[in-house]
Amino acid sequence: MTIEFTVENIKCSGCANTIRTKAGAFDGVTGVNVDVETGKVRIDGDMSQREAYAAGLVKLGYPEAGSVHGFESASSKAKSFVSCAVGRMSGSVPEIILNDLNEV
């Protein structure tokens, strides 16, 4: 089943590469589609895991629109800048850097 999220902080193809790579590794995910212009992320996966997928997107710096505020919003924006830069480096995401992001 396809689960659609409208997320914040998607700026470019680097962001999209990071989301596709990392969200594609979430449990039960069989596909990920990212539309940079609309901020839509479509995850083909298990509907019962929707909250886990949303939490994973937050960890990457791409929360659902309107779901974070204040410090958490600023933190998400900072994470998304790093994810974006990493995603641009080679079209793939070096695991060591994104693993460090997950610790934040």
C-alpha cells in the first residue's frame, strides 16, 4: 500500500536521494517516490508502520508539514541541510554520515 506524506525541508535532488536511500531501508518498504516540487514522499509499505515511517523521516530532517515547531523544527532543518549535501555528493548517501544523523 502507498502511504503519502507531505514533508518539510525538501530542497533538491540531494534531499530526494537521501530520502529514497534511507526510507527505502525502512522495515517493510518496497519503494519510495519523492516529488521535490510538491514535497510529497510516497512510501510503498505496510500501512501499520505509518508512524514509524513518519518518525524515520523526522530523523532524516524531513518531518510532515506542520508537525514540528520551535527547536524541533530548527533541528529538522539543520539535519535536512546535512542530508541534502550528503545526497548531492555522489547520488548516494555515505552510511557513516547518515548513521551519525540518526544519533542526533
